[in-house]
Amino acid sequence: MNNTAPPDHRRIAIEVIDAVLRQRKALDTVLADHRPMAALGDRDRAFARNLIATTLRRLGQIDAVIDSCLERPLPRRAGAVRDILRAGICQLLFTGVADHAAVSTAVELTRAAGETAHVKLVNAILRRVQRDGAGMIAGQDAERLNTPDWLWESWQATYGDETCRRIAAAHMIEAPLDISAIGNPADWLHALQADLLASGTLRRRTGGQVSNLAGFAEGAWWIQDTAARTVAGLLGDVAEKSVIDLCAAPGGKTAYLAAAGARVSAVDRSEPRLRRLRGNLERLHLKAEIIVADGTEWRPQEPADAVLLDAPCSATGTIRRHPDLPWNKTPGDVIKLAAAQMRLLNAAMSMVKPGGHVVFATCSLQPEEGPDQLAQILTETPHVAIDPISAAEVPGATESLANSGTFRSLPCYMESDGGMDGFFACRLVRQ
């Protein structure tokens, strides 16, 4: 018997996968609270995070392989065994780990988990995948398998078959690291080994610990997807204007507005998230008024020149960065969030002066969390009109400009440059 303890980084990865898939916890929350993960060395932590993310991105394919190898379903109480198999198959088929390491450590982990009755099964399945795995996935419809039914049906109905499939394909690829710089972004091209996109975003194709990158400690830049940067810029020249960033945390758009010279009031109901925003602003040497309040109830003392509302949503436009989302969100979540978004949008319109602008945005691909909201407020609120977004305002992303004058980015857009997050945004004016 092999009594060698299984490597910590693989065990930790499986613990995180279990917390996400069986306990329905958000991946970011699990990672933030997982002290053993934080204690890993850089190399082992990177291995664990890649194993977690790839397992979630390829979960439908992996589960199909497991099911094809079982004569009868695993009992519910053996959920840990399925997670061990998932991680083992992911290593064998998708991460390039040495076959013997993937199999032997999975067997050790099964034994360490107290699942001795399933040790032979785990070994047999992984040996079969080691031998036949390439053929097992060759005929799979990867895009369809890795997308839950309700999301596939929604995107198919909204965007059509071809675009739906392109979206799903984009979700299987890790997103690049996008950076917004204070000042001239070209000054950081060499130090950050980045490309400069038309939006002004610096894009790194390689990973690395963010806090170790040049300019981070000095507060020269912050992390922000190119689509989010484009949305933040839809208020135009905000220098010396009063701008409310509603639902502001964690603060990427607050930073953009403050760096552009606006007098920003950052409003969010989550004090812990605002502490993170405050820390980001301090690192960046930027200033904003920070207000802990419910955006549906709070009102400014004086009407603002503009409001940016990036409303809480299902975040299905960020699945490339958050591969747990497809497996933990439901259609019911979308319905609840859409109702909250409408309340926030009505509140935002009441916060601006006549002639003032509100940019309403969500990082969602669901029509209920964007176009449907726009149609509702234009129908129900007579003093609100749309101010169409022009091609000049979305440099490098004109594919995202809809005929209605709204912005609709998709993860499969800018494909040759590495894609972008999915956003809906519109600009409204109070008449």
C-alpha cells in the first residue's frame, strides 16, 4: 500500500471544486477564504488555480466521460469521489499533467478521503481515460456539453445558433489580463509586456501574480476588462463634473472616473466591498467620496451631472473569468436581479439634473438584464430618452454597437485579440 500523503495543491484544488459544485459557493469567495490555498507556494498555487478553473470550464465534457465509464451512477454520498475523478480526468485530458501523477494522486486522494470502497473504481476509470481519453472526447460537442441547458437555450434564442456556439467556445479559454493605466498607457507597454488595444486598455497575454507586476505597488494602474473600460467612458468628458458611481464596488469604474477628473461619489450598500474600493483608490492615489447606502433609497443632496449604474446582475458576461457561474446561477436568479436592476435604474434617473445622463450597464448576456430593462423604462417613464452611442465612443469594438444605439459586447468579439467581457450598456438622458 502506498501511504504517501497526496500533494497539498491537488487536495486543495479538489476541496475548492467541492465547495463550488456541491456547496454552491462562489469561487471567488472560496478562494478568498481558503487559507491553505493562500499558504501554497506560487508554483503550486498556480497549478491548483489552473486545475480548478479548467475543471469548471470543461465540467460538462468531464462529467460525460465519467458517466460513460460507470455501469451505475455514483451514490450521492460519494460526491467527493466524483470531484476526485473530475480533477483527475481534467489533468489527463486538458492540462498536460503527466499521466502517472494524475492517476496515482487521485487514488491517494480517494483513500485519504476515506472512500476506500471506491479506490479500485477511481483507478480503473482513470486508467481507461489514460488509454482511451482522446477518443472519448473527440466526438463530444464541447460547447454544448459545457453550457447548462437554460443558458444555451437563452443565448440560442437571443443571438442565434452560430453566435451562441461562439460564446460557449470563448468560455473555454482563459481571459487575458486587462489593465487601465493612469496617464499614458503606452508608457507601460514594455514593463508590463502588454499590447495596447484601441480602447486604451493594456492587455497581457501571459499570467503572473498581479501584485508583483511593474507599477502595481506604485499605483500606476488597475485591473479592468476592455469592455468595462469602454462602458465607463460612455459618459464622455467628466472633468470637474459631479458623477455618481452607483453600485460602485469593487471600484474599477470609480477609478476610471476619478482618473478622468470627475468629482465622484461612490455608492454601494456593501461596507466590506467598499473597504476594498477604498484600498484600491488609496493605492492609485485617487479620491472619491465613499458612501455606504442602498442605491434604491439614497439620494444626493444636489442632483448630479451624471450617474454610472453598473447594476448587480447574473454576471454571465464574465464566465471566462468566473467559470463557476454557469453551474451556480439559475433562471430564478436572473428574474430576481432584473427586478432589482429596474428599481436601481429608476432611482438613478432621479439623481441627475435635467439634461443629465445615466449610463446603465450590466455584465450579463441575458436579455432580461439589459435590453428588456431599457424597453421598460422608455415605455413607462416619459422624461427619459435614449442618447445613442456612436462608433467613435467604442474604438476597436464597433462590432458591439447595436442598431438601437446601445452597446452589446460578447465574449467572442475581438476574438483575434483575446476576446472581451460580455456587457450591455445604454446611455439615457433625463429630459
